[in-house]
Amino acid sequence: MKKSSQTASRVVLSGMKGLLSSRLFQALTLACTIYSLFAFDLNIAVGTMNGDTIVDYVTFGVLVVFVIELCLSLACVDGYFHFFLWLDIAATISLWFEISFLLELTSGPDMGTDFALAKAGRAAKAGARAGRLASILRMIRLVKIFRVAKWTLGRVMRRARTNEITKGDELDDDLHFSMSVIG
């Protein structure tokens, strides 16, 4: 009995890791991040009152996706409990302040028109956008690192195949110089 439950938990954990690392889920979370960065501002700039409800429900769906990603990352990613956990929690909670029907649920009858709450909500939105922007910048930096690493290793492998590199020190110097470009 104990062995079958351990096997089942391994299968579930493996499935969760697979979902978290799948290209489809990564594309979904990237699209949700971009949506959460720009949708509220675009709705204010060009939206209508009827569009506010649609934006609220789509933003709620994005909130659900981010909560799922947060839970999966907590269960599957080693070392997630440090910086990225708090960044993701702040960004996920900040979406709450952009969804009007959730904000009305948590505020009392007099708080809806309170000026201090409005200022705090705007500050929370600005902080949330900064957190989500940091996530996008982290993704862009990661893509840049992978491109430079791929380019560097390809260059080194081509040179090694043509026997241009005769000493191991030259290979180390070449790799060190190319990787220092990353940062």
C-alpha cells in the first residue's frame, strides 16, 4: 500500500513538473504576464464601460493561472522559496486590486469612495506592474543568456572541429571572454 502511494505521488509530481515546464504552459503564462501588464492601461485609454466587465473577468482568469503557476512552482521547483516566491506572490496579489468585483467584495460600503483607498489602489497597481515587468525582464535576460551560450558553444565546437584550438588554455580564455559578454 505504501509503495503504491509513493508511486502515485511520484507520478503526480512528474505530471506537475511536466505541466510547469511545457511550452504550452510557458506560452500561456507569458501571454498572461503581457496581458496583466498592459490590459488595464489599454482599457483605460481606449476601452468602454461595457469593456470593463470583460477585462475584469479575463483578469480574474489570469489571476487563476498565476495562482496555479505559483502552486506548481512551490511543489516542483527547488530553491523557489527565495526571491522569486515573494516576487510572484506580490505580482499575483496585486492583480486582486485590478479586478473591480473582487475589490468590492473586500471593501466595506463606505470604503468604495474613500480617497485614501483610491491612492493606495493606484500605488498597489504601480507596484504590481513593476513586479510583472521584473518577471518579463527576467525572461528576456534568460533568453539572451541562452542565445549567447548557444552561440559561444557553437563557435567553440566549430573551432575545435577544425583544430584551430591547440591548447586548453585558449579554449578556457575563449569561453571566459564569450561568457563575460552575458554579464
